[in-house]
Amino acid sequence: MSATCDLCRTRPAAEARMIFQLGVPSTCNVCWRCSCKVPPERFDEYAHRVLSGDSPGVVQMQLLGPPPVKSPQMLGADRKRGIDQFANLPPDGQEAYIRPAIEAGIPIHGKRYYSELADFPGDPRAWVDDRDETRRLLEDRGWSSEPLGVKARDDGPPPAAPLADDIVEEHVADAIGHKGTVSKAEYLRTREEVIASHSKAG
């Protein structure tokens, strides 16, 4: 099979799996890594969310929970492996993880790349060396981790998108159309009312 994985879009697909999206069967080409990330009973949900545009790392973390907290001894072992964790990948696969970090000016010596912390494959910020750095990254992104004592950030609902100028003008014309000619002050006041009513509705 020469296709690229439909989920991570980076590795070659190793198998085609049947998934059900809203009860409709379809085929999903997956690589060995994406195929074994989640238990078989949760794979349909994982595939559906990733194919809908969610980050594979985020979906995996939400379905499986945060990565286990490592002891200092285990972190030390991870540090020793560092870049070597990609030794089994072909050179272009290694570069996909290492080059973005180097270009972003993030030192990777002594660190380990955790796909669970990545916002996208190759995310340079997913190179961390200890729990403190992991905690800071989770807090910065608003993600949660019970073992690390990090709570998800609640930013509230997103602000309403501003109305496009042509839509504002259309609403203003509707509001003052029956009056005929109006003063500049009344036009501006009506325009502000249209924009304010949209902000409240959003």
C-alpha cells in the first residue's frame, strides 16, 4: 500500500481500516502508528475527529488521558534517547520532527518529543525535558492534566466575528431607507447601533 495515512498525513499507510462515521461505513488508510494509538473500540471516534480536522495529538490525549507522569529516573532515560527516538524512521521522517524545532530555535539536545503534547505532527513545542516544561506547555495551551495538576483553561465563548462592511451598510440602508435623506450624524449613529446589536446577538 503506497498511500499516505489519512490521519497523520505524514507516514505511509500500512493498512486500510473500515470505519463508521455517523453510521456510514468508509475506508480509512492508516499507518502503523495511528492504527495502534487508541484501543480498537475507540478507533472510529478517533478517526472521525481527526478526519474532521482535530489535531491527532489532542484527540489522543482527550480519549486516552494525559501521558503518564514519569519518575525522574524515567525522564533521565528519555533524555538519553533524545533524537535517537526517531532512529527507526527514514531520514525524511526524522527531519520532519527535528528540523521544525531547529528552525524555531528550540534546543532539542537532552529533550524528548512527545506526540501527545503536539498540536500538529512535528510541532516543535512538543520537545520537552521535564515535568515543569510539560506543565508550562499545557498551561499555555489551556490543556489539562490531572497527574500534573493542570486544569483546562476556560476562555469562555469566542468573541463574535465583526460584520463585513457590506452587510453593515445593508442593515443601515434597511434601517434608514424609509426616512429618505438623513444627516451624517444620524447615519453614523444608526451604523453604530447595527454593529452593537450584532455584538450583543453574537
